[in-house]
Amino acid sequence: MMSQLIPVNLPVRLQCFRVPGKWVREEFEAEDKTHTHTYFSATLEEGKLTSYDPWAMRGEFFRIERGNNTQLLTFLDSIGAWDSIDLKEPLQETWDEDVSPIEFKVDGSIFAVSPQPDRLDLDFWEFRHRVQRFLVSKKEVWPHSSPDLRTRFAITRQGPALVISTFTFVEALLASVMIDKALGAKTLKCARPDCGVLFTASNRHKRRYCSWYCGHIEAVRRQRATSGKQRTSELVVPRKNNKSERVR
């Protein structure tokens, strides 16, 4: 059976949900006692879903200092579920609890989110490095098993649209990157010297900074530098009548 490519111009709506939950960090000493292993685990809960901007959250992920597990823990709490697992595959032997997925209802459709296995901190850093390589290279492949994104057709006030719903950060990240690729967005590096985060921008909008915050910081720095030069250029010239005159 052949798949058919339908040349239709259909707008895409991306909605990224945060599943309620809490992440914790645990450290275990290696058997040779030369170093410690840091693991992160999450407990997902039933509750109200909240949404986030995947491009903004992607920037937050890129901004975390590598090895700063405190920042990483804060970030994981902000995104909820990291990734989904295939419950049909053999599970970790350490799981002795209920691994049933949690179901959520969105716009009349029911979606299931799997529990989160423990993850080593190095897994997050390596994944981020490979995603960044994927963004800047045309030859790199997606550094992860591609999840099946939840898609559906919807009728909006503007007409039919394809709705993509994500419930894990990896899904949201994949969706945002693929949309960037489809739009032909350019990958740039933030012009703020102490940031340097990779971000994408379309050809229609020229951007130098990854976020409004970085642009604001640089504007403040330029203003202070200009004010400082003006102050240092002021000279005090003594007059003959023992009075001083301030000149520029």
C-alpha cells in the first residue's frame, strides 16, 4: 500500500502541555568510591495541565550551565514529563511500583502519558549536545528515537488546522525543531557574549539575541558604557578667579 502525498496548505497549531509532577535528585557513590552518580526521577500526578512555549523552553534548556544539576532540577520541574517510554517493552527491574500510564483529556480526546524512569544526569547533557549539533548541521540525524506525535484535525475560526499536542519535553523539542526545519529557519548564536545560546529565526525577522531578556541586557550595557564615556570625558579646568568650570 502506497502512501499518498497530499499537496495541501494546512496551518499547524502546536500545543505543548506540562504534566503535573515533581522531580527529585539522588546521588549514589560509585563502587570504586572515586566519584558519585547523580540520578533524576519524577513522580507524575493527575491534575490540571498547563501549557508552555516550546521555543522559549528550548532556550531555557540550552542556557543551563553544563554540570549544574541544581539548575537542571529546576528546569525539569518546569517541564514535567521529560520523555515517554514504550510500556510494551521490558521495564527496568528496579521498578516495583505501578507503571500504568496517566490519562488526560484534552478537547474531547484522551491522551496517555507513561511514567518516567530514572535518568542519569549525563544523559541530559549528552542529549542536549546532540540536539544542538542537529540544529546547526544538515547531515546530523535526530539524536533520539522519534516519538509518535499526537496529531488531529480541528476546525477553527480561521478554518481547518492540524493540531499537534505534546505531553513531554522531548516531544515538544522535536516538534519545534521540525517546524523550524520546515520553515527554513536559520540557526543563530545569541550575540550576548555571556550567553551564546543557539536559537532559530525565520528570514522575515532579523534577530541578534535569543530572547528579549538578552537584548535588554545588552541595551542596558551599551547605555551604561556610553554614560561612562561621557562622564570620563568631562574635565575640570581652573579659572584665574579660582573658580572652576566643567567642560566636555
